Amino acid sequence: MPEINMPKLSDTMTEGTLVSWKKKKGENVSSGEVLAEIETDKATMEWEATDDGKLTEIYVEEGGKVNVGDKIAFIAAEGEEVASEAEAKKKEEPSGDKEEKVQKPAPKEKEKTEAPKKPEKKKQVEPEKPAPAEAQQPSTAPPQAKSAPAKEAPEPKKAKPPEEKTADGEQARVRASPLARKVAAEHGVELASVKGSGPGGRVTETDVLAAAKSKSVPRTVAIPAIKPGEGARINLSGMRKVIAQRLVESLGPIPHFYLNIDINAGPLMVARAELKSAGEDSDTSKITVNDFVLKAAVQAAVKVPRVNASFDGDAIVQYADIDLAIAVAIEDGLVAPVIRTAQNKSLREISETVKDLANRARNKRMKPEEFQGGTFTVSNLGGMGIDSFSAIINPPQGFILSIGAIIKTAVVDDCDQIMVGHRMSIGMSCDHRVIDGALGAEYLKELRHLLENPALLLV
């Protein structure tokens, strides 16, 4: 039975935190039984075992962070024993360490072998004496790229061999496979800066390639010292990293434009009051103003289906179903759980679904498929006292609605009389590659009609 590796539980997950083990080392495990709780960048999920056996090894303690694909445990079948770390290293040594040893004899052997290679044109010009003299200087010469001595003219400078030897000495102290060393040299990656994922912290080719891709290993960024009174430097959580990445991907390449309307929210307040007076006052099942907004957003997209689309290279993809994403604020940031096929759900069903999703999102108890996808998003900050705002599109969606608070304000009625009215601001951030101004205006017109006539949403 293979080792148990950290699974990829979301499309943006690169590492996970092992929150808790539900089984102890030595206990039997059945397929489908909850083995552990894993926190991703979006939620905390229960992870089930896929095989029967005994949990013989736990490589990651509770609270530890692990990259996707790294081993975290071993479930042995009946009569099977887990390979120990020492055995794993022995298996690696024939192919890796032996070759490493071939490279380590290096300081003296390399000097003897490389000294004749450099002066190929003048084989007897350079004596062999510099080699022992050079061996006294490695600690003072800064590490430089191995390729530098080969590229320069074959002049018998004393500084070059020590640089080469120093670099070799540093590389030799790092446990790495020969292939990883070769790839590191090609990409200019310092092996000493790479965290190895192999047995005993051994650096593999995959580790080097990941370091080269991230571009964070080759250079060291100086962190400014915190001045007294400035507070602390807070490291980004996995969720906050994804939020930052997604928003940069959105606001940069996506051409946003913004439409805004103020609707008469009086009819919504009346409808809500009538439902409450009819006995519908339970906190767990009551219909809220936000539920009306969500239902209206879906119905308007049914009437104007061209907005339910996204940009895909050389085409615009129009979706048959409306998968409504709802922005939910949680402690670490925000997530957007999705109501699938929302066009087929009643106002009551949407209300119940969104309450369930929001509750589990705040407690990080969602399944991966519940917050992936979505054809457009609704973000409501009205309950937090925000009158109006402009939201950033969640790619690859075509638009996002931003809902403000219902406020009392002076308005002019149909008889040109000034009176107190309820108004709610609604913003629409659009991807101009998918939605033009006229199309966005058509959608908002339909949305206004539905919200100012909420009885249409009860049908």
C-alpha cells in the first residue's frame, strides 16, 4: 500500500495544515473512515481513508504545514510493514549518495583534473603547485557561479579556483540528487536555500524546479526592521495569499467598468414586514432582504442570459445554468460558496441554502466542490453599514454585484412631493470583454423591476 500524501482539496491549494488526526498511530483504519482534518486555503475538511489497514506511521504532527503531494502518513495492509526513514535513505543512496560521493572527492581531485583541462592549449605552462596553495583560500572567497571560471580566459588567476571550490563545498554539504544539482546549476538556484522534500530532507529535482519557478529562492529580499510603535509583521495565511493572487489576476488583465443604480427599497421593506407579521419570524428560517436580492439577481440573469457568461481566449462562454456565488466574510478573509442551478430554486430554497453555506464557510466545514466555480457573484456589505462600493470581479466570471445598505433619505415622489423614502445602492462591475454598457444596463433595469416588485419573486 503506498504512502499517504497531502491531497489537493481545492483548485488553488498548494499546501495544507494538518489540523488534527482522528486516528492514532497503531490503530486500524477502514476505507471511508475519517482519518484527519486538513485546513486548505479556503476551508477545513475531513479527509477520509481510501484503503483498509493499520496506521503505522504519522510523519506530520498536528498543526504542521505540508506541501501538496508530500507524505503525511503510512497505512500498512495486513502483514505489511512501513519502510523506515533509514531504509528509505538506503534505497536512495545507491543511486544518489554514491554519485554524490563521486562529486565530493572534489576539492583535491577536481583541482588535479581541472588544472590540466584549463590550459588545453599550453599543457605544461601551469605548474601543479598552485593547487595546494589555492586550497588555503576557500573560506575567504565568496561563492560564485560554477560557470564563471569556464567562461573566462584561461589565465592562471588564483582567485578563480577558490571560487569554484567554495561553491562545490557549499553544494556538497546539501543533500541532493545528482539530477537536482544539474538542474540547480542550469537555473541558477542555490541548493542551500531549497527546502528538500525527499527522505531526510534530500533536495529533489521537483524542489529545484519549484524554487526556480517561484523566483523567491535565488534572491534574498531585505525585510525592513519594525520601528517602535508600528506593530507586528503578520505573515499571509494560505487563504490571504490566494485572495491576493486572484485579485491581482482580476484587476490587472480584466478591463473593469462600473454601473450603479439606486432602487426604491420601500416595497422590499413592506414585503419583509408582511412575512414577519404572518408568523415567519424564526431566526433560522426567516426570509431576509438579502434573500430577495439573491433571487432577483438570478431571475434577472434568466431574463438577460447574455450576462451569465465569461471570456475564454477567442470566445465568450455563455452558461446554461446559473451558479450563484455569494461572498462570505470569515476571519481569515472571504470565500464564495456557490448555489448550483439557482434558477431552479425558489426564494425559500435559496434562503435555506445560503444560510447553510455561509454557516459552514465561517466554520471552515465546506467541501471543495461547494466553493469552486460560480458564473457570477453577489457581495453584500449593506449589513455592515456600507452605503455603496465597487467590487472586483472574481475571474473568470463576467460580473459581480455589490449591494449597499438600505437607507432613509429624502426623495421626490410621482407627485413631485418631497417625502422620506428607502433607497438601496447596487453596483455592477463588468468585464468589458464580455458585457458592454448597454447589456449591463439592460440587466440592471430588469433587476430594479424585480426588486421594486418583490411579489414577482414569490412566484
